[in-house]
Amino acid sequence: MNKEEFLRELARLLQNIPDSERREALQYYEDYFNDAGPENEQKVLEELGTPRKVADTIKDGLLANMDCRETIGGQNTTAYQSTVGGQGATAYQSTVGGQGATAYQSTVGGQGATAYQSTVGGQNTATYQTPPVQKEEGIPAWAIVLIVIGCIFCSPVIIALAAVLFGLIVAVMAVMFALVIGFGVSCAATLFAGLVVTIMGLVHIIVSPFSGMIVTGAGLICFAVGILFMMITVFLCGCAIPAMCRGIAWICGKIFKRKQKI
Amino acid sequence: MVFNTGAALLDAIVLAVVSKEPEGTYGYKITQDVRQVIDLSESTLYPVLRRLQKDECMVVYDREYAGRNRRYYRITEKGMAQLTMYINEWRQYSGKISWILEGRSQG
């Protein structure tokens, strides 16, 4: 590989970085070759390593710059390590205390193995091929404005719907209470009536056994109906009302969630 | 060399090298100068220069040399301030290290 091939390959590998950065880097390395002179061309090529390694170093530098800009003012840790294989290995590494960590590492093996790694904030691992573009999260501003306008225009409908829903909930509750009270009162009345009629019947048996027995039977049936009403009342209080409350709570929760989304 | 050269120290060295040339100096020469004191891969310097340039510690300009444009790096006021800070920090740091390692105090 000669200088031209090296620069061409480097230009190709730098296609995914901004134009200005690519021109700057290419100018630098072209200058570098020119200043080293043709007699040193091979030596420089050897020392630089593969175009890929040089491209990676450039991209790592770009990434590190971005990271620095993102964590300006905050504490950041910059660990910098580079190992050049071969005969003697040189490693330099530095840590500037703090929290957000930026580590960039390049290792050049004897045969041109290149490893690079970049970690921002300890969480996301970014490689140069996907520079960390800050994406706006959530709904864009114009959508929020549209939704708000929509809500204003729909407000009569929304209010009417809310009123209907509220009315329904109140109605269901009222019906439930009416049922409970109704069954409760009927239960008490029938139990009382049954008791009275049974006692009357029993007393009547002495005077006229047949009609007395009929009255006693009627009283007992009445008592049984009272017990039935009592069971219904207990069921309403124990199961139906809690279930209804849960249902209302669920509906309210749904509405609340939807409002939160908006 | 068993000691690591951190990013900050590398910045300081590069700024010091560039500040030695009031007219500015160029990439190849900076690399050679830095390599006189620390072992450095040739490709390591470009990102450092680029960062210092973005941080406005250095400015670049092209000057004609041997029939082509050569890119020169020159230190700025901000770069000088940064270098002064590094020099002070280094004096303290190296003083402390020397004191603990060799048992002598340095002013």
C-alpha cells in the first residue's frame, strides 16, 4: 500500500462522518505524508497502521468530543487507553474523576487487529457507526398543540359524555342502594310478619286446629321468604356493592390514564 | 515508560509544543516533537489536535509551503490560559509525587 491508496481507503472509511470532519482529517494525513517526505512514506505507513485503525481513531475522537460536549459542567470520567502492540507496548490511560464515564480504547495488534470501544455514562455503548444523535422523546410540540385544539373543539361532546357517564354511575349506585334498602326492609317486614302470623296460627290451633295450622304454615312460609330476602341483602352488601365500587374505580382509572396520556 | 500519559497531560504537552512556535506549527512536526518526550502512536495526535481546535485552544490556518498548502496550528489566548493552568497543576502534582517518591520537597 502506498500513500495514495492509504488516503483513498481512509476517505472511503470516513464516509459516514460529517464532510467538514472528513476533509479536515484527510488534509491532516495528506500533510503528514508530504511533510514526512517520500523517503519516509513506508515508515509512516507502517507506523500509522491500517487505514481502518486510523479511521477508528478519528471517529473515536469525534465521539469523545461529542461526549465531552454532552457532559459539559457535569462530572465526567475520561479513560483513555491505547496500546500499540509489537515489541514494546505503551499504554496510556487517565482518569479524571467523576461519574459519567467515557472510555475509548484502541488496541493495535501486530497484524492489524483493531478493537475499539466507547461507553457513555456506563449505560449505552455507542460505536462510531451510529453516532449518538439526540432524539427528541415523546410527542412533538405541534402534535400537542393539535391535541389541545382538538380537545377545545370537542369539549361540548367530552363534557356531555362525562356528564352521561357520571349520571350512569350515580344511577347504578342509586339502584344498588335502593335494592339493598328494599330487600333489607322487605326482609325485616316479612320476618316480623312471619313471626307474628306463626304465633297467631299457633294460638289459633287451640280454637280451630285446621285454620290454625294453615295460618301457622303461612306464617312459616312468610318467615322463609324473609330469610330469602335476608340472604339477598347479605349478597348485595357482601358481593355486589364491592364489585360495583371496583367497577367504578376501574372506569375512573381508565379516564384518568387517558387524561395523563394527553 | 511505565507511567501512563493521560488525556490531560497529552493536551498539556501538545499545547506546550505548539506554543513554542509563535507562527504556528504543523502536524508532522508536532508529532515528532511530542514523540521526543513520550511514546505515541502517530495516529493518536490528530484527534487531540482536532479537540483542542474545537475547544478554541488552537486555530488552524493554511500557508503555502513547497507548492502546496500546509495546515498550521497556532495557540490562542484561551490555549495559553489553559497551558498556564496545566503548568501550575503539573508543578503541584509533580512536586507532590517527587516529595513522596524521593523525600524531597520542591518549590
